[in-house]
Amino acid sequence: MSEEFGNDLVTITDEDGNVYALEHVDTLEIDEIFYMAFLPTDINEDDDEFGLVILKVIEEDGEEILTTIDDEVLLEDIYNQFLERL
């Protein structure tokens, strides 16, 4: 995770090498695990894919990284919690 743009904007790179700029909007801690909600900086509200990007914070090799949430039920629950907060 890079803080190249400041505290609220981060750039991430996926496993295919695609780079994304995201704005951090909120963080939740559930069972000692942190989940972060982001909005793409290049959002198009008319796009069907428009919405929150929710990533899980994990530690790998002593470094915090962001990863996707594979459990659809968990992802939906976390999404709903973010919606209530926002």
C-alpha cells in the first residue's frame, strides 16, 4: 500500500500489475481484523460497477497489505456495516 497521494488516497497494484488509485473512506475492526472501504478516484456514477471497494488488511512478511475478501457472505455483511456507518 502506498501513501503516495497523502493520508486519504492510496495506490494499489493487483496481481495482474494493474494500478488503481483509491480514496479511503472508512475502516472497520471486526474480531481483531481490519477492513477498509475505498472509492475509486476515477468513479463514474453511471457505471454499473460503481460502488465501494472493500479490502481486508493482512500482515505478510512483516508488512501490512490489502487483499480481497473471498467469502461472499462475509463480504456482504461487512458491506452492510459500512453502509450503516456511511
